[in-house]
Amino acid sequence: MATTPKYTIPGLTPAEGQKVAGILQERLNALNDLQLTLKHVHWNVVGPHFIGVHEMIDPHVDEVRGFVDETAERIATLGSSPMGTPGAIVSGRSWEDYSLGRATTNEHLGALDEVYVNLLADHRKAQAATSEIDPMTEDMIIAQSRSLELFHWFIRAHLENTGGGLSTEGAKSEKTAAAKAHAEADVTE
């Protein structure tokens, strides 16, 4: 059972600490979901580029797991209780569950492109929301975003053509992005 914190870090009011912790709880849900999704992709990716994608994902899973721990510990430092249970992830998220099972590397990378577009947009909103209240939390979110953006580039490098266009261009959902990436792969291979 979550309780309202009676203390927070020096320099913040309990209300400010609670507000920042609430923002971080949303990020904790997203990062927990991401590390599980990435491991799911790692197990379910198939096709001619299997080994490259399979091995590319695991180090990032470990990195995201570190972000999960860092975020949860920041929530605790702020005097709140981080909620990392499966139920908390599901009830606290505003997105649909990752829908691809066994699929080609391009399909998974196309879907992950859309996952990262949304995740990074939300990380930037969290960074902006914490910038005036808690620069330490903002700094943590910035560092996480930098790493997440780098991995997003790795994903997009697989989806980019020599003209600089992405096979997922215009996709508004994970399923559409997967289909577009798959169709582009069929044309180029």
C-alpha cells in the first residue's frame, strides 16, 4: 500500500517530492515495460539478420534494467514508494502491450522504432516537467534519454535506406511500423 511521503530530499517540499516521484513512477512503468519488451524481442526475432539483432538487444536490456533500478531508487530517495509489480506496470501505462510474437528482424525493429518514438517523447516531457523542480532528477532523465536515443539510432540504422529515409516513415502504430519495415525489406532483399 502506497503512503503519502512525510519527507523528501532537502530543498524540495514534500508536495514537490511527491510530484517528481509521480512523474518518475510513469517512467518506471515505461522502463520496466521496455526491458521486458526488449527481452521478448530478443527471444522472438527470426530471419537472415537474426544474430546481429539478437546480440544487439541484450546489452541494452541490461542497460535499461539499470535505468529501472536507478529510477526506483530515486523515487525512494524522494520519500515515495516505487511500484515495480506487474500490476503496477499494466495499470499505470497508457499504451498497448507489444503485439508481435515470432517475427522477422525488420518487423521487430519497425515495431521497436515506434516504441522508442513514444518512449523518448514521454521521457522528454518528464525532463521538462522536472527541470524547474528537481535538477538532479532532470539530470538522471537526460542521461537515460541520451542512451535510449543512441539505441534508437541503432534500430533506425537497420530501417534506413541509402537516401536517408526510414521504412517506418508515416507509421502511427507499432503494427503499421512492423508491416512497413517488413514490406521495405521484401523490396530491398
